[in-house]
Amino acid sequence: MTEVRVAGVGLTRFGSHPERTGRDLFAEAADRAFADAGVERDDVGELNYGNFMGALAEHQGHQAPLMAEAAAVRCPATRYESACASAGVAVREAVRTVRSGEADVVLAGGMERMTNLDTEGATEGLAIAADDLFEVRAGVTFPGAYALMARAYFEAHGGDREDLAHVASKNHENALPNEYAQFRTAVSVEEALDSPPVAEPLHLYDACPITDGASALVLVSEEYAAENDVDAPVAVTGTGQGTDRMALADRADLASTPAAADAATAAYDDAGVGPADVDVAEVHDCFTIAEVLAVESLGFAEPGEGIAAARDGLTTADGDLPVNLSGGLKAKGHPVGATGGSQIAELTRLLRGDHPNSEHVPDADVGVAHNAGGTVASAVVHVLEVAE
Amino acid sequence: MTEVRVAGVGLTRFGSHPERTGRDLFAEAADRAFADAGVERDDVGELNYGNFMGALAEHQGHQAPLMAEAAAVRCPATRYESACASAGVAVREAVRTVRSGEADVVLAGGMERMTNLDTEGATEGLAIAADDLFEVRAGVTFPGAYALMARAYFEAHGGDREDLAHVASKNHENALPNEYAQFRTAVSVEEALDSPPVAEPLHLYDACPITDGASALVLVSEEYAAENDVDAPVAVTGTGQGTDRMALADRADLASTPAAADAATAAYDDAGVGPADVDVAEVHDCFTIAEVLAVESLGFAEPGEGIAAARDGLTTADGDLPVNLSGGLKAKGHPVGATGGSQIAELTRLLRGDHPNSEHVPDADVGVAHNAGGTVASAVVHVLEVAE
């Protein structure tokens, strides 16, 4: 089985792009990825593309052929949708496609436009990632769902809003130098605590923003890289996916995310590494509590101890295991269908040493990306390693 | 590389199911597939699920975890969307997953609910499979788009409405004994010709209906089948996928479907067979002209000769190459996200000899399924063969 290498990564600035079309955003990300990779577009064998709510936000389904055209590739193109894990699943299938020899080069990524919806439209659009019959019609929105998870966590393990505010403040701090981040503004713990409530115990600065943006990765086989003198020092060595019951009411425990734990176990096994080997991670912090749950599901902290990870410094930029050096969904932004690809792009930059925050992880060899859909009914975990 | 076998197939009746939920429909199809297969659900390694317009029709995205629950499987679950080829892509990835050894057993299929929308809602929903910016906003609907293709075909090659009426009449005839078909009513060539116009030259009986329904397949490796005494006499020996420009205005020719030709070439190469080896086919006849184009793209007739295939008897039930013995999308119905799986289910039944129309193809060894998305911007082709 060949090793999969990240030959190139490309991102748009995350934020509000009212003047841009979805295909324009993905084209920009793809252009950057090809320029970074030095790979010919004619060599691309497949396009795996993530998008979540294009049917609602842009009245556009069937986006894969459009994005193949936007990226100027001629090959089978497939859209993946797994809510906020859409691009993670697209990347995972790309990894498996290269490994199986079906293609030597795959373009993978995603795009979402969300800011063209008003707040109500975006909230309703995001809600299609929850169970319409048994959650949404009962009034559940995503801030409400994650608030339930935060309350369950506090009840099971303790912790409080101030612990969560440390997550927010850390990720805003990390986003400051990131040229692709939506918010490059510092937020203190006090400011986070003082922000208006959204769904108690979650306040405004516990939530990620509504974002437009795109991500693209050029993944190649190690043989292709060698034969074509492609500089691709980072390998995707592990991939895993997990699925849980959709509705929170159907789960035994709201204070943990077993789909992410399943995905992590599979990805670690695949890579032959464990949590203790990980030097840096990008995790799905759509809400601050989600980062806490991710840190535990990935095995970086025991159940009940993830809540203290940011406050105590484990996951800060100069901690033992920096989490979300990109700024995370929280501050970098969360264009839903692009996020899973963006995480891999940021990790690749961090491991290559060309990320503005690489200085915090100069010796990092192993990185983990954690992408979740809905209230973690879906999860995808990837392990990246420096290969050369 | 292991051979992939179809261990079991399951369908709901296609039609109008106003009292059923989507998960209920998929559960029924999955129940039938597992009963047919005699495979334990615990052995399922992945679920690949196709759905097109759930965000619009049911306010439900992120359907894969819901359908894993409905089918009572615990495994990574992924939704594929490629317009009307959504389930075809889901099946294709399932085939590749079994071949690569990632899983020995994959549940693949799809579901669509459409009749809960009114005609305008369904037409608008289907339109998200076309280019919103450059087609839909200019007034293009799918009947209109296929009417343009029919006009281009007539102009390039000749043919007329009566040729198309033979396709409609043939497929309605084929659907008569099919217990899963939406329309089990004969339609004569004259009745088809006399039906009201929708978009000239296409009339009502040139179009497939709006349909609710689900499909499910249990795909296994040949080793799994042998070790578990699973009777799975039909193999999926070829898979191919093609992608074209989305907008009709961007294509060189409207009288052919190169994405389907690309998919067919890849699938035939994969299986090591050619069009002359094929005994029976299920093709994507969302409109009668689409069957004509499919017959040519699959190599069953030269360009310009597919128009006569039904009229002259090549593709009738007792012709040399029966096409759409199930009744096709035209008469069996077209629950968009389920159709690609339904075609494989029907072909499997035909090749096993347990389809009500198997009597027409008693010696069939090789079958082909052709599933298309949009105006064939996406296409997936599979080759099935009797393995034992």
C-alpha cells in the first residue's frame, strides 16, 4: 500500500465574501493548492469535494461537476456531505483512493457559502445537520444542542464557563498571525465571559462564526511524488471515521463523543501511533465545549480532564500539545463544507514549518486533525506525519 | 483484488408514500436486503448512502447517521450526492471499499422523498442539479433541458416523437409485472404521442414521475461469501464514473453524453468486457431521449442509431438487448437518491433469474447499469456478471 503525501494545500481567506460565487472561492483554493504542489492538473485522477448546505444557501446541489470546472480538472468528481465533517470525509476517501492505486493524484477539499443567509436562515440551514423529526421540530438549534452537551459535561465532571472562556481566548490568540483567519482580534478570558448569552452556559464567544470559504489539497502517492520531483514532506498516515446516533436523546451520554473516539482509534491504529506521539492538533471547536470533548476523544486528556486543558496550558501555543494553532473554527472561521480540508491544510503548514505559528512547534513530527458533523454523529480523524 | 458480490438486494415499492418517513423507507429496503442476503448486520463495515434533495424536501441533511440507525448497522456511514446519480456513486465507492479490503461487507443504497413537495416545489428542487447561475436563473428546468437535448439529437441525426414514444411504451410494458413499480399500466405509442406537451418535443409520457422510494444492496467480498455460505451468484465486475461540464451551454454537443461514455469505457475496461458482451441493461431514462443517449453512450448503438432501438425492437423485452426490463425510471419511478441502487437491484434479480421479467433473459450473463446526474454532467456505469 502506497503512502499518501500532501503535495499542496490551498485556502481562501475565511470570512464574508458577498461578492464571490462558490465556484470562484473553490477555484482560488485550488489554484493555491496546485501552485503549492507544483503538480499538473492533467494528472488529477479524481476530485473529492465537500459541501453541506448549498441546496439551501445557493440553490445549488450537484456541485462536484461545477467545482471540477472551477478547478480546471477533467476527472470523475464527487460531492460528499456529512454535515460539518463533509470535507473530512472527502479527504478520507481521497486517501483511500490513492492508497488503493485507483488514482495517483486526487484533489480534495470543500467550500461553503453561508453569509448570504441571514442569521435565521443560517441557523435553520445548520439545523438540517440535526434530527429534523425529533430535535429540530422540538426547537433544538446547534447552540442549544451544544449547550446541552456542556451542561451534561459540567454535571458529570465539573468545570465552568471560565474554563470554556480559556479555549476561546486561546484560539483567538492563535488566529492573530493567520492570514486566512476570519477574526484576527484578541479576546481575553474576561471578554469571553462578559459576551452575551446564546444558550446557557454558552455565550457569544463560545461559538464559531458564520463563514464563507474554501479549502483544497493535492494528495499524491509517494511514488508519484518521487517520480515527478514533487516536494511533499508530509504524509497522511492514518484515517478513521465514526458514526453515532443522530439525536442527542438517543445517546447514553452527552458528555462524550464516541464517534470521535472511534474515528481516533481507527486513525491511530492505521498510522501505528498513539495520542502520546501527537505534537500538534487541529480539532473541531464549533463551540468551546466541542474542543474539550475532542481533546478527550482524541486521548489527549482523560474524561473530565479536557476541560482544564486550555486553562492549565496543555493546549496553548507553547503548551505540550498545542491545539488549534490555526485559530480553530472559533476564530479562523467555519465554512462548514470546507473545514475538514482546511484543518489538514493548516496541519500540513504547521508540520512543514511554513505556518505563521510553526515557531511554536519547531520539532513537531505528528499532527492530528479532528472534524465532526452535527453533534458529533459523524467524525473523521486523520494523522499526519513528517515523512522526510 | 477480491471480487465483489451482490449478496442481497432490497427495494420499497416506488410511488407515493405520504405516510412514511425517509428513514422508514430506507429501513424497509435494508430489511429486505439483509433478508435476501442472509448476512448479519454486525458484519457490515460501512454504509454508503445516496440522497439528493433531502435538505429541501425534508429539511434533513446529514442523513447517513440516521440511515445507519434505521438499518440497524453500527459503522461509519457516509452520504453521497451526485444529483440523480447519488446512489450510483454510493455503490461505486462501496465496490471500491470491498475491493481494497477496507470492509468485507458494505451496505449501499439510497432514498428520496419527493411527493411531499408540490409540482412547483419538486421542479424547483430538481433544478438544483442544474447550474443555478447560468441555467436555472435563465428559466431552465429539467424537462426543458432534456427537450433541448432531444431537439439537438433530432437535428443532428433525425428521429421524431414517435421514436421516443416507443421507448415510453416499452418501459411501461416492462413495468407491468414489477411489484415495485410506480406505474403498472400499459401505455401505447399512440397514447404517448397524444399526451399533453411538457417541453416540446417532450410530452407527459416522455418524462419519469415524481417518486418516493428506497434501495439497498448488501455487497460482500467473494471470500466473505465463501466463508459464510452466502449465496451471492452475481458479481460487480466493473465500475466507472464520468464528469462533464455542468451547463448545457458549455458543451460542444447536446446530442451525446460524454460523461456516460467515459464511465462506460472505464467500467468495461475494469470488467474486461465490451458492449457486445452485454445481455441486459438498466439505463437512466429520466426522459425517453435520455434512454436513447444512454444506449449510444454504452456502445449498444452507433451515434444516430439509438433513436430506433426501441422502435425496431433491439431493446424490447424480447429483443437482442433488453433495456429497462424493470420499467426504468419512466414507469418504475425515480426516487432520485435511490435510483442508482435500484438499477443494480433489478439487474441482480434479472441475472439471478428471480425477477418477474427474467423469463425474457434466461441466458443472461452480463448486465450493465447506467445512472446519470443532471443532464449527464455526472454518470456512473456498473457491469454485473453471473459468477457461479
